[in-house]
Amino acid sequence: MAKIEKFEDIEAWKMGRELVKGVYRVTLAGEFARDYGLKDQVRRASVSILSNIVEGFERGGNKEFLQFLATAKGSCGEVRAQLYVAIDQSYLSDEQFNSLFAQSLDISRMLSGLIKYLRESELRGNKYKD
């Protein structure tokens, strides 16, 4: 695994940023833009992916990082669930749904891999040495 020195180096974070862009783009148009509850919920869930990756990383220890990665992974599932609601309401095209769903699933898989790596790693405790 490549050395991660800052949260911007984390591939799942980079992919999450692209997912957020896509979610915001599709929620600006048509009926989706007027469904304030769903629009807000899916936006917050997608941003939560990024935020939890960063917050866990910045805490300084693998134990907390693992907890926040698990929360980010949960947010990926939440985004996918909300995408089903959106397509069922005809707010998304099949292409939009498939693209965002696949992005979220890929991020979830990446987070699973990172979680597994950290659990099995010899690196324990704090990431930073003073």
C-alpha cells in the first residue's frame, strides 16, 4: 500500500470527492431539486463519506481511524439506498443511477480494503511520532 501522509492521498477520499460532485450535479435538476428532504439527505450522506475519512485520519490513531472508516462505509450504503429512492421516483436516469451507484460501491470496497489492511497491519496506536 502506498504511503499516506495526508488525507488527500487516500484514494477512497479522492473517489468520494467525485461522488459528491456527481450527487450535487444530479440533485440540482428537475423534480430531484424540489424534493428537499431526499436531496438534503443524499447530499449529507455523500459528504459524510469524505468527512469521516478525514476526521478519522486526522485523529492520529489507527483505532479511531478504523471507527471513522466504518462510518464512512456506512454512509456509502446510505447513498446507495437513497439512490434507489431517487430512481424509483424517476428523479434519475438509469445512466445516472448506475454511475453513482457504482462509484459508491467502489468506494465501499476500497474502504473495506483499507479497514482490513489497518486491522492486519503491524502499525498500531498513533500514526504520528513527536
